[in-house]
Amino acid sequence: MHLPQQRPHHDIAALFAEAQPDFLRISAPMVRYSKLEFRRLVRLNGVQLAFTPMMISDSINNSEKARQNEFSTGADDQPVIAQFAAKDPAEFVTSAQLIYPYVDGIDLNCGCPQSWAMAKGYGCGMLRQPELVRQVVQQVRRTLPADFSVSVKMRLLGGEDSLQRTIDLARQLEHAGVTFLTLHGRTPAQKHSKDTLNIPGMSEVRQSLQIPLIVNGNVETYRDACDLHEKTGAAGVMAARGLLANPALFNSAYPDGRNTPLECVQQWLDIASAAGDNLLFQCFHHHLTFMWSAQIQRDLRVQFNSLGSKGQVVDFLKEHYNLQYDNDDPTPADYTDCTYTHFTPPKHARHIAAESDEQAWSAKSDGKFFTEFRAHQLTGTGGEDLELGGLFGDEE
């Protein structure tokens, strides 16, 4: 079937080839936080390929409101990969056909270790059915143009012969036609515990493949990314939590930086000003909390976390850090008017609108990770082992 393109698609395989012998710098799919405005920020600071937040296929397929709420893009938002959680080929292919005009590829989430996702068959639950994962890839390959990127994000498989079974699945997906794979170097049971990252295992998986492999885990600085590339030989390195703490993580000007440079905070204010009402206050404030609150004195941190409007945040940053916010006459940012009239989703036999409602997350909710992060910041108890799953829907 013919599907329109809103713009020319990037050749993702060529993108990896052009990066050699260096590595591609990649922003992970993070629920609530890999939105367009954040993608713009990290692209200004070295990111070369960005993922959307993880989206639930059945929600996107069944709801125009979900499509408008969960995905946005602009002319500068490229290259970009849309990630979906799906549990059968029809769901995933439908999502791919809907999003095709606006992105450079589609990615299947097989890495989310959260209990709700696994119970429903999403994320790591898919790894229990490797044949199904292969079928999903084969079906989308039969449906979409060959030059459109299709990929899978996965973890090391658990249980006996973990590494060999991971290699076997990776090879199956390579033969099924994926453009690249992303591997988080922990099993589902290990979730994100820092000392469990299996770097030799990731290296062995990489050596078993002819397609590019992205590796993910424990990347908190640019030097960490370089070290992980050196130890694994991976074609790309992905960061999640590290980019929240420092969106300039992949900026080589700050090789050991764990804290966000003041210039990057200013960039976020500029992006927010240009975005206007497209960027909700909660997302605007949360990102500043992640990237800047560690550098705020404790008494001011309490004040900052209690602010309730963009105006209050802008006044606070101007007073204490001399940061400026162009709210007089900013040049509006570009936003593509995403329409989906090119494709009508079929009514699948397994209609799960009720399940979609059950799993829908609210943008008005702070989410577990942010709540715990803020608590750690206020109490000074560290926070190295914060549970990320409720926020990322995915790894780390």
C-alpha cells in the first residue's frame, strides 16, 4: 500500500555507517519526558538520534485524542524513531502505518520490566515469546517500504543460558529484517541496579551481529558513553536517566560533566518560550527539577519545587541565576500539523479499548520516579537506586 511521507525519511542504517569509527549518540525513549521540546534540547547538545516516549499501540490505534496527546513533531525533529509497546503483529503494523509519514522508523519495546507491562504481555513479557517478536518484525517488513527503519529494544534474557539465548534471538531478529537492535545490559529481573550491567555480554551480542547494535546502561557522562563504546564496540550508545540529569551529556565540551551547564538551562528556557502553550508547565518544571535542583541550595530547592506556574519559575531563575526568558515576542517554534487521514486503522478481532483506558497514564500525574527524585533531593538521601520504571516505561 502507498503511504505518504510528510518529509523525506532518513536512512538510519546509513546514519550508523557515517558515524564510524565513532558511535552514534542516542536519546532513549522515556515516558513523559522524551517529548519534542526535550528532543530539541538534547539535539543542541550532541544527540544524533532521538526516540519518542514509549507509546501503547492499542491506545494510538484506537484513539485520535491519544495520537494528538502523545506524539508531536516539527521540521527540525529528525532523525526520530517512534517507539511502541505492542503484543501482536497487527497492533504494531497499524501503529507503523499511522506514524509512517512523520518519523524515520518504528521501534518495538521488548525492554520494559514493569510488572503491569509483563502481566499484559508488553515489554519484557514479549521476550517470553521470541517467535512472536520475530513475527511482529516480519509482518511490518512485509507491509512497509524496505528503506523504513524497523528496530527492537530488548534486554538480556534471564534464566539458564541467558547470553546464548539473547544472541539467538538477536540473530533471529537480524534475519527477520530489523535495521538495528538496542540492548540494555541487564535481565528483566535486574531492572536497573547499577552493579549488574553486563558489559562483556553486550560485547558478545554485538560480535554476533552484522547489523548495528545500540547499547544502554549506566551512561551518566560523555566519558561513560565513550568507555561503553570502547568496551563493547557498539555502533551507538543510548542514555536515559543521565540525559534527564544533564541534557548536555553527549556534548563533548563537558566530558566528565554530571551537572547541567548553565548554558543548557538557558537553552531550555528559550525552547520553552518558543513552545508557548505546546509545552505544559508540569513537563517544563519537571525537566528543570531533574537538571538543576541538585545545584540549588536546600532552602531554595524547597521553594523551587513548590512553584506552580511558568511565570513563577522564570522569575525564580532570573532572580537567583540571572537567566532570561523571552516571553515578550518570541519566535514561535515549528509544530507539524499531524493528521492521520492517510490510513484508517482496521477493527481487530481483539478490540481492547477498555484495556487502553486502564493503562493510559495521565500527563497531570507526577509519576513515581519524579516523586521519589524530588523526595531524595529534599532529604539529601542520595537517590542512586530510584525506581525508574514508572516513568520510563522502559529500562534504566
